[in-house]
Amino acid sequence: MRMTFGLQLEGVQTPGAFQGLEQATCGPVGFAQILETRLGLKAKAVSAPQRTAQYLELLETAPPTAFFASSFAKDPIAVAETLLNWRDSLIEAGWAGQTASADSPRLRDLAKIEAHTPGRLAPGLADRLRAILSELASRSPKLESLEVMEARDCLPTLWQQICDRLSARFGVGEAILSQNQAAVGDLAKIRAALIAPNSPPPPKVKLAGDCSLVVLTAFSELTLARAAAQVSAGARKAQLSQTMIVGPNAVPLEQALLAAGEPALGLEPRSLARPIPQTLALALRLYWKPVDPRALLEFLTHPVCPVPWPLRKCLTAAVVESPGIGGPKWQAAIQEARAKVEALRQDDPKARREELEAQEIALQEWLLVPRFDPAEGAEGAVLAAGCSRVAGWAAQRANVTDVAAVDCEQFKALSALGSALAALLRTRAKVPRSQFERLLQQTSSAGWAGATTEAELGCVPCVSSPGAILQPADVIIWWDFREAPAPPRLPWTTTELEQWQAHGVRFVPPEVAAAHDRAAWMRPFLAARRQIVLVAPRRKGSEPAAPHPLQARLLALLEKETPLPTMDLDQALSEANLPDLFEIQGYPHRPLPPIRRWWKLASGENLPPRSEESYSSLEKFIYSPYAWVLQYQARLRAGPLTKSRFDEGSRLRGNLLHRLWDLLLAAPEAQINWRTATQAQLNGWIGNSWDTLLEQEGALLLLPGQRAESAALLAIGQAGLWQLLQQMRAAGVVDASPNQKLAAAPFQGGTIGGTLDLLVKNAQGCPAVVDLKFGGEAVRRKELAENRALQLAVYDYLWTAAHPGTSWPATAFYILNQQTLLAQDTAFFPHATTAVGKGTPTGPQGCWSDSLEVWRWRREQLNQGWIELTVQGASELPRQEGEPDPTPPHDRWLASKNQDQYNEFDALTGWGAGA
């Protein structure tokens, strides 16, 4: 067999890398595997995470005086991973495990650990090379020839010794390409200057600008990818041979080639973001305290979640509205999911029973799992069981016949990942969360392939680095031509390096490695025959992209008045000055639609009244008719992703305090009596109920960084509820009923219904309607002063409609975060803060009567097809001829300037001049 070996040839698939029975081209791993096969040394490979876990066990036996002891106590997995990498690089550099008493403590500590590795540490690549070298002393792999791309001193020590045993010929890479004499024009001049001796300095080059050397640059990688794809397509049409140099970030190029109708290169990288393998991480994140509603929501909404769809759909809605596990919304969602199954399978008892059992099993196995403190750690056996459960589920899914091939492969990868992680966790007594996540990262660090990773027939040959080019090509495209990350520095001091050298350890000198890199960068210029295109982005993400060091070398070769041939695609697009080769075009600016005051339909026949309204829809009808039309007539709805977002602001805090109040009113007298409890008793009851309430309905406030918010809200709740009780006691309240659903009642727009927060009655049986608000005191005070408290008026109207012959109840707002009860008078609540406007009639009955007049005014506009946009900036627009008068019958009911503060449809209502 004839072998070609190079450090940068791992997985190379160019035409010059012919693979067959008698010839092979490969990198370090492939070459080691071939030698092991021919020498009879093949063995089952052990993953890097398994070796890290084994080395971690060895480090645990080290004395507390070891140099890594303090770091190991804080992050043992990271230390084990780092020291194992050190150890493997030492073995590859020729270390046999020996040290001397005069060596540094770090060397002696590593040698002590190395003495215990036989039989306890699975071999890595360096150990396999040592075994190959030992076997070569007595056996031959029967290689006809071995050609090594690099010079001998560029290879690690063990590779040098192996190649010496096999009589290798070194440095053949440049020799292969130096035979290429077909370069033309500017490319030929640059090539000659690059390979010329440095002494004496070669003459400066003057370029003719024949496009044989071109640098493409732009801010956007998408623009560069389209240009590179068109260069490749042009070379294909001209029947020119090509080679592409692509790094790990070549997804834009792959997509551009597919869009241009070119064969896919198979460049999509392995990624940790594949949806199916992510299921393991999502499922295991639920094992930690406190439960993270965000993690729970991600798990439930994942497209391949193991929880049955009816159950997770209901639970998703419950968790969004009430973040936590175990609360009333959670329990109601479970019952709703069961009811759906019973209704769907009412004619199939067996299927109904199986699906109900599946829901119960899913609850216990996937959601109601044991939870552990992140710092103290979880039991390794429990986490291992969770990983095994995911692996078993994934294996079953992989065998489902209707699963797509790529999904089947990912389910198999998920099963293997779960099994591997379970094996690592099973031996650990306690695993802190940080260690678990590190183990998960290690086991999945290689990522998984996607659906478009296969190269298509006729694709352009590509290599991952310039040093992997094996043969000349007419056109070479170097994608992502920018500075590469610097190689890691050796962790040893100068004294330690001398000590290692005394033990036969030979690292590749930095100057040799740098010379090797410079030689690799020149290979594309040696291989190109007609053109080389360097694709250089100006930005990577949000950071400027540093130029490739070779770019400075090229500039140094040119005459001062001769610039490097660079095509700025951004400038060319803006000036419409692109060469004919490129078909990229810019798009003219189209301004966003401006804000308008009115929408006009031909008639209002498509805007009829609704059969039933509520307070919220009635408020939209009066103040935001465009929102009423879009929501209830056009039936526009937020998408599922928007519905799956948490409201972490005032709404969540208000809901929690509302719920706390409901629990107080419903608490057994043995726990607390709200009528007679002291402030100390109330605070004690709230303190005992708070953590449970947060776990069930407000777990977002238990997450790291939210404890201060939780404590502040607890203080608001204690003060707010106590002051509300004081207001009720001063009013002689003897009965309080929260969340009263009121029967729908007729009104001129159809019927209207609603649920009020709190209905109280005093000893004389007189009722009062109280609406609880977390904040917004100024807004509510103004509504009462102007007698526009529509919400209170609606509830009063509904109460009166259900109790004919009774007077309208008293009304009030209670502002929780200010502990203020707002009312228009003190007739019912003697300690209320009053809000009355001068010259404005008061009372909910008058407010309701005014709202009906405004409703008729809006209804008339809609009947004529006029829809007002009460958005910010619209009121300043001049009134056009024919437009209705925007002033309501009672001008205090005019929509305020900030009426669209919570506008769900702002993207549809126009944009200001600065948008």
C-alpha cells in the first residue's frame, strides 16, 4: 500500500486524495487506524468523556498537596480534562512517564498519577501511537511507500519515530505543487515573488489587474457567499477545475451554492443545535431546584417532546399563565387533557385507557421528577436513570416507520448520547449541576449532522485548510480569508521544558510551527493555474474581522503604487458597478407606510356588532376601534411563539398578589381568620404560604437573580393585604367573595359579561365592587375623577342586572403596590382616598350611561366603514375632508396619547417619520 500522510489531511476528499486498496491519503487518526489494522492492534475506541471520567478518578487519589488540588476541589471535570490533554501531549512528544527528584512539583505530580494509569485509563491517540511504535520493532505493516506532506521537524516526536521506522519521505507537499508551471498573469508574478529567496530581497511586483488574483470583501457574509458561488458557477461553465478552501463557518457558502443551482459541498457543520438530540438536555434540566419555568416551557413546546401532545398543549398554556408546577391552573390543565382524551376516544375504551395511562406515566417520569439542589448535587443514579429513560424513548422513536431518515439518525444519536452519559453518571455518588452540564457538554461536543451534510455529485472539491491542497487547479477559492485563532501556548515554564527535554520529551518548536503555517498558506498560490479568489469578510458577527497574515505578506511584495486587487462588493452594489460575472443586485429603498388617522372601508357591512362583549373588548371598541376590528372582526391572533412567552412584569406580580388574597379569603379559620387576624398573624401566614405559592405559580421569582424581586414583592403583599383588610374592617365588611363570575346581561350592543375581582358586603348587606390593581394609581385616579372607570361601571351594571330593584353598588380600585383604595366618595369605605373631578358627574350609573353614548357614536362610524387609528402621532395629523369628527360626545372619553402603549398591532398601523 502507498500512503500519503499529513497533519492537515484528516478526512480530505479531493481528487488528488485517491482512496483505494493500494493507495490512501489520510491524517493522523486515519493513518493510526490503518496501521493498527495492519499490525493487529485494533480495539474498541473509548470516547473522550469516558477517558476524562477515568482520569478524574485517578486525580481523586492524589494527595491534597498536589499542584492542582485547589482547582480540582472547585471544578474537578475541567481540571481532569485539562490535565489529560497535558498528559496526552506529553506522551505524543515522547514522554515515558519518568521524572527525577529535582524536577518541578508539577512534573512529579503528573508522574505519580501516570504510574497508576495502566489498566485504569483507556488509551488515547498518543497511547495508540506508542503501541504502534512498539509493534513496529517486531512487525511490518507492509507499506510500499510513505510520503509525508510536512517536513520531519514539524511532526510530534512519536510521529517522527513511526515515520522513520517506515522509511518515510518528508516534505513532499511543496514538491508536488512546485511542478505546477501553468500560472499566468498577475498570479504568476505573485507566485514567483512568494517562492523567491528572501536574500537578496526579490524585486517588487507591479500587477496588471487581470483578475487572476482577486480579493472579495464585504460586511455581509451572505453577499460574499453569493459572489463566491457565482465565481464557482462561472468556472464550472468554462469547464475549469476548482478547489475550495473552507473552514468551519461555511454554511452561508453552502446555502448560496444551493440557491445558485450548484451541487452541495456537504459543508454544513455538525451542530449542538439539532432539535432531536437537545431533548436530553431539556429533560434533565427539570431535575434541579427551583424548577425553572423557562426550561419547563422549552421542554413542553419541543417538537419531539416525549410527553403526549394533548397533555403538553394544556400544560403549556397553564405554565405560561401561571409559571410553576402544582397550582390550580396546572391541575386544571391535567384534567382538561384527560377530558380531551375521553371525548376523543369515547367509542374506543381500550385506546382511551392506554392514552390516559400514557399521560399519567408521562407526568411521573418526565415532569414530576425528583429535584435536587444545584450546589449540593443530584444522585448520580437518579440522573443516570433519567438519561437511560431518554435513551430508551429515543431508541423506540428511531424504529418508527414513518420517521424521516435524517430524524431516525438523530434519534439514534440521542439514544447513544443518553446511554453514554448514563454510564458516566452511574458511578458518581453526587453530581453538582455544574459538573453535570460539563459532562453533557463533553459527551455531545462533536455535535450532530443535519439534513444537508452530504456532498452532491459533481460538487467542487474542497479542503478544510490551505495545507491540505494536494494538486493544482485552474481556480482556487479561499473562503473566510481572515486571521485564524492563535494556537494554544505550552503550559510549561522554561525550566520545566528543560526538565522535560532531559526525559526525552521533544515539543515542536514555536518557530518551526510558525514556518509550517506560513508554508501552508503559500500552497494555494502554488496550486492555482488561472485564478485565486480570496473571500475576506470585514466583520464576523459584531466584531471586525482581522486580516489574514498572508495579506500583509502580499502587500509587502507589491510596489507602493500598486494596491492589492480588491473588489468591495458593498461599494460596487451601491454604485451599481459590479462586473458582468456577478448577478448580485441591490434593492431600492421602500419607505414604511406612514401613520394614518383613519381607515376607510366601502361600507360597514363586514363590521357588525358582536353577540357578546366584555369589559376588555368594550374598552377596545371605545378607545381603540382599530384593535377591536383587527382582533374580533379580522380575527388576527398572536402566533404560538408569542403565546409561549412569560410576562415577567407587573402582570405576574399582580397575579401572584391576587392569588395570595384569594388564598387568604379561602383559608380555614384554624390557619387564619381574615376578619380578626392581627398584622403579625397575617405576615406569618403570608410568609408560610409564599414559597409554596411561588413554586406553583410564580417560579420565575425563585430563579437566580430574582430573590430581591421576590422579597420586595413579599413586602408589598404583606403591606398591601394588611391595608386592604384595614379598609374592609373600617367599612364593616363581613363577607368577601373573590373572582365572582357575573351572568351576561343585555345592552345595546348585544350582551356583556365579566368576572370581578372582589365583591364585599357590610353588615347591612350593602355590596361594593372592588377591582385590585398592582399599580397604575395615577391612571385609575384620573378615570375616577373624570367618571370614566368603565371597568367598575360594567361590573356594577352586571350586578344590578342580576339583582333587579337594587341600587348600584359602591365601587373602588385598590392599588396593591401603593396600598391605596381609590373611590369617588367615602360612603362605603370611610378611609378611602377620593378622586372627584370639578363639574364632572360621578357614580358608576352615570359612567355607564356615558359609555353607551360613546358606543353609539363609534358604532355609527363603523357602520359607515370608518375605523379610527388612535395610535401615537395620529391625533396630530390634520383632519382631511370627509373624515368623521374624532371628538366623542363626551370629550373626556377621547383616547389619550398613550392609548397604544400596549398596542398588539403596532406593526400594522403605520410608522412615524423616524422609523
